Amino acid sequence: MINMKKIVLLLLILFSSVILFLNLNSRTALSKVTERQRGVSWVAGWELVVEEDFEPLIKNNINWIVQTPFGWQSEFNSPAIRMATGGRVMWGERDAGLEMTTRLAKQLGIKTLLKPHIWMRPSSTGKWRSDIEMGNEEDWQSWFEDYRKFILHYAKLAQKNKIEALCIGTELHQTAVKKEKEWRKIIAQIRHVYDGKLTYAANWYKEFEEIKFWNELDFIGIQAYFPLAKKENPTLQELKNGWLLHMEAIEEVSKKYNKPVVFTEIGYRSDANAAIKPWEWPARRSREVASDRDLQTQVNCYEAFFQTFWEKEWVAGAYFWKWFPKRRNSDHHDKRFTPQGKPAEQVMAKWYSLSNNQPAKAN
């Protein structure tokens, strides 16, 4: 005779085990964030790098760098992408430069996110890589064929050099949203030749919310130039309030796909209006000297970011724009993005010094 009590008990145990498994599985992506990517965007130069160039990274508790090679496209609707792996491009962007930089970084325990970009010539129409869109299906196929060659080259380079993470694309909004199936094919091809972590760097404006292939990647990448203020010299609290306008959407995407977020690029000029349109570049070769108020605005922007996000379990890291390997720490108080030699550098170093289990206290 069947013992109904035993059957019920076994069913309850089985049901509990299934629920436990599902709960653990649903947290898998976020539980893997054991060490945040404390990063900066490494600026490739013409000169060879040496071990001394990495010492300021260690001093500032930086454990990851972004390296950025380029592919070249003439117009937003041109299907041809020209690769530049050597020759007249900057040494740090050549294959040889990427490999040596990676090797030296590894020796000091610094990891690399390889983040290839498409570079377009300035256009009178105001189009940029986010607007890349072909006029017919034949050109679309041609563009994706060129892009596959481009990104698979760097996937193989990343595998050869044991680069820890690869960004499969950067701010290619129209292509990513309108050609989702093509991107899924590219991801599968990359997985075939590269076994490191994958992400995509989505623009802050709409793109990160519209992409549907996040489930194929290891973390959600956001180019985080969100506007945070409407006036110059905002206070720290005003900037934190500004982040609240965007945080819900960022967290919602993270929860929807059960993937951690990495801010693949974030930065602020040392300028009074830096938080109004953070994506705007200063005048080319600007020699303006930053005032104390300008420098304080940059400090406030850094503090607002860290105080808002660094304790969140779904945040896996950030890369601040930008870091010049040949620029030694001294008082270079220009109005450009770099925090080097400015008070913002100390803010970054302070927060990067903290482990995941010891978050900083908000001021």
C-alpha cells in the first residue's frame, strides 16, 4: 500500500528544491559581481608605454582599463568599414600596442576591457555612429559583413592575449535596435572564438533601454553621460537628485535581464557647466584654466555618482573618461575631462579603495 504521507513529504521536498534552484538561478548574474571594475578609459598615444606609466593606476586603486582601437567609416550610410591595425594610426591603437599594453597591465594585476569603436568623419548633417543606417538591404548585408570582420579580429586578439572582457559594439543605436537578429548572430560568432566576458556599450539616451539582446551578454554597458543639472556649479545634493531621474530606468533594465550594469564610459569636465550636457567636449586644444569652482563641480559630479551607485549590488563597475598614461600627477588644472592632477582624482581613488563589503558613507 502506498504511504501517502511519504509521497506528500517527498513532493514538498522536491517542490522546495525547485524553488530554491530557481531563486539561486535568478540571482546568478548579480551574485557574480565579486569585484567591481574600478576602471579608467586609457588613452592610446604615439609613444610606447612602459611599466612606469601604470604606477599611477595602482596608486589610485584602479584595477581595469579600457583600450580602444578604431574602425573607420566615411558616412553614416556608407557600408564600408576600414580597419586600422597598424601603420599610421597611434601606436596604442595598433595590434602591437594593444598587446603590449595588455601585457604590462597584467603584470601589475590590471585587467582590460577591449572596446573597439567605429569612428566617423564629422558630418554636416550632424550624423554620428549612433545614426548609422543603410538605405537598402544589400548595403545592410555589406555593412554587417565588414563589421563582423572588424569585431572578430579583435575577439581573436582578445582571446590570444587573454584579455578579460570585450565590448562587441559602442553606441551603434540604429543598427542594434533595427537589426537585432544580426547582432545575435555576431554574438554567437564571437563566443565561438573568444571565451571572456562580453558587453555592449549603449548610449545613455534611449539606446540602453531599447536593446533586446542584453540576455546574450555578461553585463549591461552604458555610456553614462546623463544630464544631471540645468545650471552651473550644482551642489552635490542637486546632482544626486539629478541621478534619481535616471536610476529607475537603469535599474529596471538590470532587473529585466538579470544582468549587472557597468558604466563603460562616464566622465565630467572640470567646468562649471559639466553636469548640464556631460557629453559635450571642450573646445579643441582648449587652454582655459579651471577655477576652484570649476574643479569643485567636477568633484561634486564624481561624488554624486559614487554616492548614488557604488553601493548598489547590480552595479559591477565604471570607467572614467579619460586617463593619459604619459601625464604625470601634477597640477594640470585645465577644463578637460581627465581627473588627473585634480581634486576629482582623489575622490575616485577614495571610492576605488573600498571593497564591495565596505561601502563609503555618504557625506
